Amino acid sequence: MNERKAVSLPGIPVLVVLIVALIADLAWFISILRHANSLGLKPAPAELVPALVLIPVIAFLLKGLFAVQPNVARVMQLFGHYAGTERMQGLRWTNPFYTRQAVSLRVRNFESGKLKVNDLDGNPIEIGAIVVWQVVDTAEATFMVDDYANFVHIQAESALRQMATSYSYDSHDEKQISLRGNGSKVNAHLRDEIQERLSKAGVEVVEARISHLAYAQEIAQAMLQRQQASAIVAARTRIVEGAVGMVELALEQLSQRGVVDLDNERKATMVSNLLVVLCGDRATQPVVNTGSLY
């Protein structure tokens, strides 16, 4: 079921016509009474009935007037059948037999609760998301689901759970996508997951992004130690790479300038001492040799 435009007329001209018709009908009714009184007779029922009947008819036609607010649509039904949707704002008039239901087209947002799920590695994590959405097809939103707002909330949380199980919380491989390290890609995946579930409800997901991400409390301390250890290993790896380059440069400069001629054994000793100095996490205490080099 897709949305289609309802048949309606501008409300102000119709209102003016109905008010003029009501005034004219009342004037006609009063003129009949005056004419009968002037003749000293009772007004004939055949003359009064048409004027009296027109009053409820006009009142019933006035029931067809309705107002459409900005970014609010009116879904119309005729005896249970979908008759169309009116989006044009202002005062409108349509078939008085139509029932009219207001559906907001404004952008809405909500924040899901903190869900506890397992990531791709099986680690329990807490995750929450903010979803921005709006109705784009009023017919589907009204007739395809029972309560489209509640449907959006439940399906968004379901998609969030599904998405969280597809990635690791954190990854040490730069090529692997993780929840913590690739926010834009993860948010795009989350939006697509939610949109796929809401397409039948006439809802468009404007934006979806993670608002809360953390390890579950029972493993938070252990994972913090793991992250610290990983950081230390990564830092040490970078330090060793730099130290090896500095030692290589030092040996090359000493050889080119002819400052000292070292054999392989002395080179090994020098390399060992330089690596200790450069890679140590504390300040080194130099030992001064007051004798000969050997």
C-alpha cells in the first residue's frame, strides 16, 4: 500500500459559500414566517420544510472542513477504505464522510537504552544508539504496522544488537573494522540495518549513530589491563624500531668518518650498550673506562 493524494478543496472559499448559504437559508425561513404573519395565516409546512432541511445539511457540509498543520499529513478513510492523504497545509474541505487521522511528518529522534550484547569476539559490551527518523509514506505507516513509533523503537534496538555482533569492540589490525576505531563505517552499517527493517513501515532513517560504547562491568577491568598491555607493546615496538635505526646510523657515521675502527666483537658490544640506553625505560648510569679501549 502506497500513499496517494486525497481529493480536497481549499477550505476558505468553501467556508464562505457555506456561511452565505446558511445566512440565505435563515433569511428565507424568516421571510416565510413574516409573509404568513402579514396575511394572518399559519406558514404552510410545505414551505417551511425545505428551509429547515437545509440547515442540518449545511451543518453537515461544514463537518468536511479540516486544518492541516505544517509537516503534518491527514490520512483519510471512507468506511474503512483508504481514500488518500492530504499534505497541503491550511484550511481544506473534503467529503464529510471521510475520517481523518493526523500523521506527523516531522523529524524525530530517540536514544535507545544501554543494551548488553556480545561483540564478534564474544566479549560482553554495553552499547546504545541515537536514531533520527521521519515518516515518508503515511499510508504504510498507518496501515502496514499497528503503532509505527513503537515499531521504530523495537526494530532499531534489534538492528543495534545485530550490528554489534558483526564487529569487535577493538581491533589491533588497522585493516579490520572495529566498533571503537571505525565510527563512521559502523554508524553507516547501523543506519542501513535499521532502514532495512523499517522500509515496510513508511519510515526513513535520517541518521543513526552510537551514543554509548563500553565493555560490560564484569570484564571492564580485565579489558583495561589488556588495552594497557597492548599499548605498552605497541610503544615498545616503535621504540625498538627507532633504536635500531639510530644504532645503524651511528655505526655508519663512525665508519665513514674514520673516528674509530671497531672489530665485530666491539661493534656487538657497542650495539648492546646503545640498545640498553635507547630502549630502557629509566635513565642509564654510564660507566667511564679510565683505561685503554681494550
